[in-house]
Amino acid sequence: MSKVTIIGGGVSGLAAGIYAQLSGLESEIFESHTVIGGQCTSWKRKGFHIDNCVHWMTGTSPKKEIYQVWEDVGVVGDGCKMISHDYFLQVDIDGIKGHAWRDLDKMEAELLSVAPEDKKVIHKLIKAIRDFQNIELPALKPKEQMGFWDNMKLLWKMRKAIPVAVKYGKMNIGDLAQMFQSPIIRQIIYNYVPETYFAISTLYMYAMFAAGNADLPLGGSDSITLKMRDRYLQLGGKISTKKKALSIDIEGSRCKSVNFEDGTTAEVENLICATDISVTFKLIGDKYMDDHFRFCYANPDKFPVFSDLDIYYAVDVPTDDIPTMEIFNCEPYTVAGRDCKTIIVNNFADQPGFAPEGKGIIEVLVVQYDYQYEYWEKLYADREAYRAEKMRIAQEVLQRLEKHYPQYRGKLSVIEAVTPKSFNRYTGAYKGSYMGFIQTHLVKKETHPGVLPGLDNFYLAGQWLQTPGGLPNALVTGRFAIQRLMKRENILQQFCCKKNTFLSKK
Ligand SMILES: Cc1cc2nc3c(=O)[nH]c(=O)nc-3n(C[C@H](O)[C@H](O)[C@H](O)COP(=O)(O)OP(=O)(O)OC[C@H]3O[C@@H](n4cnc5c(N)ncnc54)[C@H](O)[C@@H]3O)c2cc1C
């Protein structure tokens, strides 16, 4: 039986492990942290559940390819409950509200009533979202293994989405937002992502939501990673935590062994690195970096990375009258040298058990650009100053929350603040990035081939391989890594999953 060693127990590493087991390979996952899950994580603080990842998960519609992959790894399907909201977010600018509704007719009608002056562009926007519902993230085979008919099938499925991709592919979110006069519609387009994201990402979000292909797993991030962990263990996989890889021994074109911080070594037959890509190149050495990643690192304007400052507030009473996700404008406040004029609130009221009985928990997200990472990193050198600054921002935000939600005055308290430096410390994330390189509208969208020149038994998995990262991309790259390995090693893919998606007769 062939063996595969997987470094990194995030969603991509777990997916690779599950597909390795499904394919009859023997596998082991080595994770540096005490728990698996990577960026898809949560923890307890003062009796509250801090969910520091999933706000939405794509792939929840059985009509989409990716659903089959989530089903294979045990995250959707029988016994897995999803929370389906009616709207993705509510925007409130000076008391006037607008929503990104799941029902596009309702969204169009509301936007027209809020901003009749934008009538023409509203129609175009809604049509673009409608047509974009046909977009498909190829999830069953890596690009190079797709044959003529696979490509034809994909093109046919996406026939309505392609013209939208061509039309809006050259714009960033800022460009798209500027087509509207209404500040409410502009904010709906900006959503909670940076304005330099490519415009298609907003269309994609709302299209997936409208298509019933984006929901929230009941139980949040834990329900994703714990189900994947259980599935992997049930299939006979092995997980070793507190195993930080420090280096990989390479002889000729083959990885021979992995050396861990605890002084142990694991011999390697096939190796999948499912760590943050910056960690991967530390382990194997920069000389194996290919042109794609060299270009990304050398051109941060074209391939920026982003992160978040996430602040969590305990609420003394239930938070039923705070929207699920809301963005409102406020007095400016400064974070890491940048003025913020909005507050983005995420309410966990519909996740049972996230707050003690009779209480609530909300999160405020503040987007952080890559230049702001340096600020947090420097500040972290002085822990007192770092903690004090987090608290200062948290208190400033709290004042604005109390102004916007006066019924909660005196009932909010800060329980946690997570910075880009935190993501870096816990998962090794490059500049604290939570989505990998963001391909802007300035470059052609490409997926990485998942292997590196000069290494024969080495495969990549993880959010950095496919834009714009996130859980679905992490998931499919784990599957693709095993498909690439099987192909290269000329092994018959033995296992037939529920829907036959992984069977390949060579
Ligand atoms: C705040 C936040 C909100 C998010 N919200 C969403 C969302 O709503 N929807 C969505 O789709 N995505 C979301 N994401 C993104 C999503 O969580 C990530 O894209 C995904 O989890 C990445 O998985 P991965 O396996 O590629 O990488 P990671 O999760 O980074 O996994 C890499 C693993 O490797 C381990 N590791 C690192 N170095 C070593 C080493 N030397 N030795 C051994 N192990 C090592 C790490 O500890 C980690 O467990 C969010 C992320 C964050 C942080």
C-alpha cells in the first residue's frame, strides 16, 4: 500500500487525508497546533464560543459539483444541518436600509425604491447576479485531468456566466461600486471585502447566495472541521498534533523525510504540504519556488493579501434584533494607521450554544490590508502595547455599537480581539492572510498546477492554489492533490464515493 504524509491539518490537509484513505492509500496528518482545523477554527472565552471563521460556505446546493466533495468529506448531506438566511447582509447608511436578499426580485425592488436614480445600473447588476448563478467551481478533477467533454460540459453549464465574467472581469469592486450614486448600493457592493478585490467576487457571493449554494453550517466552523476529522479517523487515517515540521530532507528530486520541532523525523514516500504557502517554501527552500509564486510575491499590487481584526463582544441579553450581518456608517476610528468609517457586525444569535442561556455574542470585522500587517507585527513585540491597542479599538467600536443599537447600551463587553498577527502566530499565515493571494482584475485568473518543478513525490494543497481561497478552494485542492498523486504514481483510484465522483479507471 502506498503511503502519503500530509503536513497541515486545516481543511485542505483533512480533505487530502480523507481522499487518500478513500483511495486505499495509507496516510498520516501532522499538524503543528494542538488541534486540527487551521484557519477554520473556534475556541471558548469566558463561557462564550468564539467562531473565528465561517460566515458563509459555498457548495451547499446539490446542483453544484462542489457539493459532492463536501458530501464525500462528511460536511453536507445526511444529518448535516445548514442555516439559510433570507439576506446576506443589511446595509444601514444614516438610517436608510438596503439588503442583499436571496430573492433577487425582492432585492431589485428594494434597491429601486432606495435609489431610483440608479435604475438602469440596478437592472444590470441584478441581471449579472442572476446570470452568474451558473458559475461552477470545477471540483471533481484538477484542470489538467479534465478531458474535452469535461471542459465542454463545464462551458455549457457556465454559458450564461461567461459573458458576465468577461464584462466585469476587468473591474475591481471599487470600480463597480462607483457605477452607482446610492451610498447604500455602493456599500452592498463593497460588502465586507476590500475595494481592490475583483468585482466578480461580489457578483459571485450574491449569485451563489441567490442560487441556494451558500449557507452557514449549524455549529459553525467546528461543524466543518470536526466532521472532517471524524470522517478521516473513521476511514483509518492518523492525526498527530503538536508536530511542527521544521524542514524537509530532499535527495535528488525526492522528498525523503520531514523533521519536526520535537526532534522526531518521519520517513516519506509521498508528501503533501497543506500548510500556508509561505511555510511550505520555508520547509523545502525557496529554490523550489516556481514562477507563479515568485510573481505573486514580487507583485503585491496585483496579488495582494488581506486579513481581519475581529473583535468579539458578549451581550448580556439575547441579540435577536441585531441583523445576522450588518454594515453601518459611523464616526471614523483609526485602526493600524487607517481610518474606518463603517462597522461590520456579525450576529451569532441563530447558532445555539454560542452564548450562555439568555445572552448573546456578536463579532465586528475590520478589514486589514497587507501594509497594516507590519503595524501589528511591530506592535506585538511589546505585548502590553499590543493588548492596550486592541482594547482601545475595541472600546471605540463599542461606543459606536451602542450608538447604533441604543437598546444594548451598557450590555456589551469585549471578550476577544484577534489581529492579523494572531492568524500568523497560530497557522503561519503569510501576513495573516485568510484567503490566499487575491487575484485582482489586473491579472489573468489562473489555478496553480499543485506540483513544483524538480520534486517528484511532492504535492501542494491549500487555499493559496486557487483564487480567491476560502473553504471551497482549500477543500478541492486537497482532493486534487490525491488525484495528482494517483495519476503520477499510476495507481488505480480504487474507491468509489457515494456519487462515484472519485472513480478513475486508467
Ligand atoms: C477570520 C476568518 C474568516 C473566514 N471566513 C471564511 C468564510 O466565511 N468562508 C470561507 O469560505 N472561508 C473563510 N475563511 C477562509 C478559510 O478559513 C480558509 O481559506 C481555509 O480554512 C484555509 O484552509 P487551508 O487548509 O488551505 O489552510 P490552513 O487553515 O492555514 O491550514 C494549514 C494548517 O497547517 C498547519 N501548519 C502550519 N505550519 C505547519 C508546520 N510547520 N508543521 C505542521 N503543521 C503546520 C496550520 O496550523 C494549519 O492547521 C476565513 C478565514 C478566517 C481566518
